[in-house]
Amino acid sequence: MTESTRPLPAPDLDSRPYWEAARQHKLMIQKCATCGHYSFPPHHYCRRCRSHELEWTEVSGRGTVYTFSIMHDNLVRGLDPPFVLAQVELEEQPGLRMIANIKKIDPKAVRIGMPVELFFEDVSEDISLPQFKPR
């Protein structure tokens, strides 16, 4: 692992369990114990029913590309263009989406609806970033 020069997330009270799980290469998403709705990004209550009964649940890491952009400008320190920034819909629930990079593929080959799977990129001692690759 090489120390990253790119900006890294700063876990807060709501997201700390997410980032601790990611460090262990697990994708944990909050799930409401009241209504069963998955919620991402992490929050202190369910966005559907407003319950505070949230549980961290490991999910599959499989999904499809919902939308994406191919970034051609060098606007983010540590990310050399071109790179793909995508919104991935996870298979556990319609509308459950997260933003990540699509890697291990030519950016021109990425397509909406493309099946993808999660992998983790260790970028520092404390942070492992969820990334996606074609499945």
C-alpha cells in the first residue's frame, strides 16, 4: 500500500462504522430495524420512516451502473484522468445507490446497466475505499 495523495474521507459519528468495516474489506450499509429500508449514505435516522433503530448490515457489493461520468480533467489531486466516477445501484434494494470509481476497465467501455462488483483499494493505514469493477 502506498500513501495516497488524493483527498481522503474524514469519518464522522454517522459514517465511522462504515469506514471501519471498509478497512476490513466489508461493505456495511445501514438497514432500518423498523421498516427494513436500506439507507446510504449513513445517517442517524431512517430516511423512509424516521426510526432511529438502524443496524449495520453487510451487503453483497454487487450492483449495476446507474449513471457515470468519465472525468478527463485533472481536477482531483491524486486521480489521473481519464477515470470513471459512477453511481452504482446495489442489488439489495431498488434506489440504494453509492458513488464510487469504476476501475479495471477501459473508461470508454463502461455502460449504464453494466453489472459490477465491489473491491477495496487500501489508500492509507486507516482508509480503504470501496471501488467497483466489471462482473
